[in-house]
Amino acid sequence: MEQQSKRIVALDLIKGMSVIGMIIIHTLLINANVQSRSETAIGGFIVFLGRGTSIFLICMGITFMTSSHQSLKSSIKRGGLLLLAAFFMNFMKFIIPVIFGFASEDFIQKFGWHGPIEQQYLYLVLLGDILQLAGISLLFVGFIRKYVKNKFGILAIGLLIALVSKEISGINMDYPVLNYISDLFFSNDFPANVYFPVFPWMSFIIIGMFFGKWFQETNYDSKKLFKNMLYVGLLFIAVGAPLVFLYGDYNYGGFYHMGPGGVIYFAGWTLIFLWAIFNISLKMKENAFMRILKYCSRNLTSMYMIQWILISWGKGIFGYRQHGIGFVFLLIVLYMILTFSVQISLDLLRKKKPLIMFRRISTDEAVLK
């Protein structure tokens, strides 16, 4: 049987949609008032979309296993670069507005801080988001990819991390630097320095790796892959739902600090969602919107950083959580335009071809990207 393409169009579309989605979600979270976020159907739906982090992480795990860069060294290097990018993004988000005098007072007052202003902004620079999670995870999952050859062994590691997460969450070293590192791995406070601790969130990446390995074993047959996702997703929901709804305090306990049941339950729905998007993508013809999504997918990390920096800077201009849903929609359009404009400008500076999003690309060219 001839080997099929390693590239899965559905994953490109999903990652591209996540770029569009995160601009919408982050704009709402930063600019919308309480009524707009919680008392309108549109605001509630957008907040619900913000619970889709597991989709991105499982996709990350799949592509990690099928990447052309398979060495342990490349995984560690990529992880280190993502960590540097994460702290650079926080510096740009929070310190640049202070240096140039357009920081949002409303945002600082929200925390009710007391003490030296330097300490407050150090807290913000160290704020742990999804880039820190991805960077730290890459430092570890490279070893799994290199040394664990059985796909069920990979899955067992992912589920084990979910299983022990509640038991080891909240570990505190009582020393500032060590305590921050322990927060990155085990934080259970909200709000805290860290929104996405490695335990349990790395579980989703490893579950994605399990399917990436399965994809390899099917000779890169994407139809078999997504059918397997459907079956495993249904199994995960059957196992996770009773745990979440009957023993929710331990197995869920909040979106950012889930227990084992929450991880399994969210992973189940994520896998079914991926199966549905794959089947929809089979019926779609190449068009301009799909090419834009693929462009976003190729530039996911940089566009994630760009939109967060722009939205954070905007707090000093538009205020923090002050606006109704109509004005927020105008800001969403503004930040969409600005994010794409900055990304395209960076492409031009690096002599890439951003206008590739507006034309067809051949199958061979797509696989190389």
C-alpha cells in the first residue's frame, strides 16, 4: 500500500480556526463588562469557546509525532525557544505599556495589590500561560517519543499524569524561584501565577501523541485515524462523565485545574469534535477562507503572541472590562486586522510570501510547509 500524506488538512483548519477564535475570546475577556460576558447569549457562547484549549493540545501532540524533526535535541531546543517566547510575550504585554506610560490602571487595580510596583510587574512577566505549558511539555515529551515505542504505553503515561495530578497539585517549595517552578508544574490556585499547569494539561498533548503514533501505524491513513478518535472519544466520555457529574469536586474542580475525570471527559469531547471537523473537511473544496486558515496554522505561535500583545496594549486605550457587546465586536474586527497586518509585515521583512494564503498551493508544496 502506498504511504499517504502525513499532513492532515483537518488539523490545519482546526489550528487556523483556533487563531481566529483566540482573538475573539481574548478580546471579549479583556474588554467586555460582566454583563456582556455572562448575561448575553453571544458572550456566554464565546466564553464557552474559550474552553477549547484541549483541542489545540491534542492537535499539538499529533503533529509532534508526525513532524519531520524527530530528534530529542530538536524537541528540547523547541521547548526552550517556546519558553523564551512566552516570557518575551509577557514582557511586551505588561512592561512595555509601563515604560511608555499607557498601562491600564483598571487592570492593576483588579488584583488589589499592595507593595512595591516592581513586584507586581514581576508577577505579570512570570504569568504562566499556554506557551509556558507547551515549552515545558516539549522538554519532556521528546523523551517519551524517543524511548516509548508502544502507542498504549504513550497513552498510559498521559492517563497516569491525569490520575496523579490532583494528588500532587499545590506542591509548594517555600523558596521564590523553586515555588514558581513548582507552580508551573502543580499550581492549583486561581488566579495564580500559572493558568495551565503541566499537571494535568500535558496529558492532552500525550493523548495526541498516542493518536499520532496510531496514525503512523495505519500508514498515515487519516480516515482510520479519525474513526479511531470517534471510538476512543465515546469511551472517554462514558468513563469521564460519571466521574465529573457524580464526583465533580475531585474530578473537575474548575477548568484550569481538572482532576482525572475532567481530563478524560474533555479529551472525549475533543476527539469527537476532531472527528466531526475531519468529516466536514472532506466535503470542503479549496477556497480563500481555507487558505487563510492554513496560513494561520503555519503561523500559530507568532500570531498567538501578536494578538495577545496588541489586546494587552489596548487595555491602556480602551480600558479593562468596561464595554458592551457591540463595542467589543468592533474591537474584535480591529484586532483581527491588526494581527494579520503585523504577521504579514513580519513575513515581508523575513522575505516570506504571505500572499500564499490567497492562492492555491499544490499538494506537494502543502506537505513541505
